Amino acid sequence: MSDRPAKEEGTGAKHSAPTSTYAPVERASLRSLLQQPRYRHLRTRALIAVAAGVVVGFLVGDPRVGISAAVVAAIADTVYRAKSNSSVPAWRRSSVAERKTEAQLKRLERSGYRTLHARAIPGSEAQIDHLVIGPTGVYAVDSEKWDKRLPVRVQMGKKLFHGPFDMKPRLTEARWEATQASELISKAYGREITVVASLAIYGPPVPWKIMTIREVDVYEGARARKWITKRERALTEAEIDRIYEIASQVLPPRYGEG
């Protein structure tokens, strides 16, 4: 179904008597459009450009330089998103990062771990790339392929940056996904099951082994398997099987089975 408003037809002559009543067509405002998921990146880009323009213009005391900085920031964001977003629809194949993580997790099967890939959070567009259930607990792993030319850094243990880009929205999303999975599984299981959130980053070097930022464990993608196994045992084989069965039901596959 198209998101565009239906075309208004047959409005009638200006002086003719109305023969039927037409509902007024509600025009979409710019603000309402920017709230839609498909246009949300434009709102983010505008905020980045305005922030850059204000800060630079204030620091150098020249509004013209601030405007130039805003334009450069908008262009940089456009280039960044063009490089980080695949032109191939997500349902056609998993990303390179997801395949790398999946290969690591497959090696855990012999140790009693079970994994669900590309699981949807009901009622949302969110997706957990990999949900892992095993002897050491339950984990939500989101695989990220970032531009290797931009450094990964953290400020004060609370802010994650990829180059000049604040990755707080990505951390918030990962934490929310894990929380939703925890609530759904716990409700069906009858007792609390904690799902640990994480970001597995591929591309740029990550200058630490594992760091918890805003309740999300962040690490270089190649460390995913060790991150999961280097913990104390928490679940029995029967519990693993039961949680896996529940998770399969409450977190449906994003793109259908097979």
C-alpha cells in the first residue's frame, strides 16, 4: 500500500451546487514526514548540520563559516550512510558482519549452545541479529559493519563514537531489543531470564577487549565467541532447550522460515 495520500479528484466547479460531500485531504506536514522511519535519517542529518553550524560559527565568530561547516557535516553524513547501507534488500541475504558472527556461533553448537538468527521484536521493525542460548546464559548479538577508516572511541565510559558520529542511538536500540526479548521470554517461561545485549563491530579496530557502555557490551566482532563462553555456567541442558523453544515462538523470524 502506498504511503502517498490519495489523489483528490472531482472537486467540482466553483459555482455549482454540491452533489456529494468530500472529506478534506489532510496534507502531511514536514514534521510528520520526518517522524516516519523512512525519513528519520533526514531529521538526523538536519540536526547534525545545524549543530555543526552553530558550534563552528560560535567558535570562529563568523556565521558564514558556520554555514559552510553545516554543509560539510550534511555531506559527510550522506557519504557515511551511503557507505554503511547496503543497496541489496535485507531479506535477500544476511550482511557480511552477520555471516561472520554466524560462523563463530556455529562452532559453539558442540558445546551445547543454540542460536536463532534474524529474530523480530513483535510490534516493531527491530531485529536481533543473533540470539544465543547456552550454558553461560542468553545473549543478543547485533553484528555491525562500520567504516574501517573511522576510529572507534569511547568518552567517559558512557559515549561511543565512530569517527565524529555519536552511536548512542545504536546502543539504545540494542539495549531495547535485549530488554524486549528478556520480557517476552520471562513471561512465557515463568521466571526471569536476562538477555545480555551486545554490539559485535567489524571493520575498524576496537581499542579494548570488552567494554560495557550504556548496558551494552561492545567488542570487536572476532571476539563474539569468546565473549559468550568466558562466563560461568548458568543454565542446564533442559533449561537451554526450554528457553530456545520459547524464544522460537515469542521472537518470530524476521523474513520467514527458510
